[in-house]
Amino acid sequence: MRIAALGRTGMLFNTIEALRSDGHEIPLIATCRPAREYRVGDDDFESLAHRIGAVFLRTQDINAGECVEQLRNSRADIAVSVNWINIIGPDVCGAFDRGVLNAHAGDLPKYRGNAPVAWAILQGEEKVGVTVHLMDPVQLDAGPIVLKEFIPLSDSTRVGQVFEILDELVPRMFVQAVNALADGEITPQAQVEDASLALRCYPRRAEDGLINWNDSAEAIDRLVRASSEPFAGAFTSFNGSRMAIWRARNRKWDCPSLAIPGQVVSIDRANARVSVAAGQGILTLEEIQLEGRERCEPAVIIKSLRDRLGGIPEIGGMSSPNQSNGRIDK
């Protein structure tokens, strides 16, 4: 079949190569501005388009009239899409006889929308769904399902590890879906319309990685794993500097204890690890990074049980209330 490729990420790049290896023709590649964390950018797609003789479109508005005209002129039977920056509308979906196939890292209708892998880790899910579906030109991630597979999650899975699996899984699923549709082996199944079974995910930003030490150690552990590479990392403050936490694990207290959340409670000098009290449980830090410095083992930076992470910054140069004169004011 003739297949147009729309979108971003290494998943789409690998899909183009996989479809060509399977004997399909790619007459057009359209992409838009990549996110900072992407390893494959718009220039990579442009080079690929030139190499295989495909028309190349770089645009922020795939729904614009001139873009839709180029999509129609490609005479592609179907399009595959991964992570376009905004909603692909009716005119684009109508430019292809068989519509647009989209790959989404969510167990549709659950985890529709943005950052589904990170949200799944944060929610403590046991698996991430990967769905190839035909796009609905009006509703987000709501079209008929062609294929679905699952990636298991453990209590140590990081978001970047899931992306590495997706880089290989999504191209394989696209090839399977395209061939099955062409041969009539699969009939797309409408998604369940029960609103109570849907789950809408909204975008996450770098500042969402800020650690609240009053949360449980388990929740903070999930935040660390959901914010790790390729993202900016979960972070806290230490002696006035931003500290990213790249690797950590949660555990229970060894004995009944009293500590302020964020308090350093043990330093394992043999393994260079540091344990910090959370609202419930303990988070053991394994790899950290102070702003402007290289990553390192926590005990290289954190030296004392008197140290604390997080805390309330001073405001306007004033010291903490009721502590400047050694008495409690009334």
C-alpha cells in the first residue's frame, strides 16, 4: 500500500523504515516541531524523506488547506500517525481512502490524551496499553481499535524504559495493522462508549516533577520513575540548590521512628546511598544531580543526618517566622 507518515518521535521514524522493509511505499512524510526530549527531530525526518524520495512537509498546522491538498496529492491509501502536536481534523482524515491509523500508548478508552505512560506509572498501573486505532476526526483517541498490546510495569520500571520498548513495538504493530486491514483479516472494533470507563490524561510539565516530601515514599518513587530520562527528572531543593533525583527506591521503616518529611535518616557510606523520610516510609536515593554539576552518588553530596531536602524557602530576605529572636511570639 501507499502510506503517508504523520507525526514525530523515533517510533514513527522506525515505523517508516519497517513499512518500507515490508514492501509498502511511503510517498509523503509530514512532521512538526519536536519536543526537547526527542532523540529524532524534524531534520531527521527531512533527511529520511529525501533519501526515500518522499514529499516532506514541516508544519505546525497539518489541517491547513495547502497541507491537506498535498496529503491528497500523495495518493496514499492510508496514513500512520504518532504524536502529532495537535488534533488531526476531518479534512486530513478524509484525505486518505482508509483514514489515519494512530498509535497511542494507552489502554483505550483509558489513558486518552497526553503523557499516558507517565500517568500510568504515577497511578501504579501493572501494565501500559498500546493501541493502534483509526482516528476519529472529532474526538481525541476515540476511533475504532485495530490492535492492542500491553507492556508490563514493575515497581522499578522507568518511563524511558517503556519508550525504548515502544520504539520497537509500535513499528511492528503498524505493519501488522496495515497488512491485516489490507487483507481484510481485522475488523476495527468501536471503543466502549461508557464514559465511566474512559480516562482523560492532561499534559505534564517539568515543574510537575517537584517532590512533596509529605507524600508517601511509594508515591515519590513513582514520581522519580515517571519523570526520569528522557524528561527533566523529579527534583527537590538541597541547601538552596535544585537537586534532581534520577534513581531511588522506597522502603518501610526498620523500626518505629519520628522524623520530619525530607529529613535525612541514614547514610550508607559503603554504598554511597542516602535515605530520606517521607510522609509514609523512606525513600533511598541512589543517583542525584545538583544543578550545574554531574550526576553522582548521594553520599558524595549529603553528609549529615542534620541535612534536609525540600523545605520552605526564605521570602523577601526574612528568616522563618518566630525563630529570629529565640522565643515564640504570641
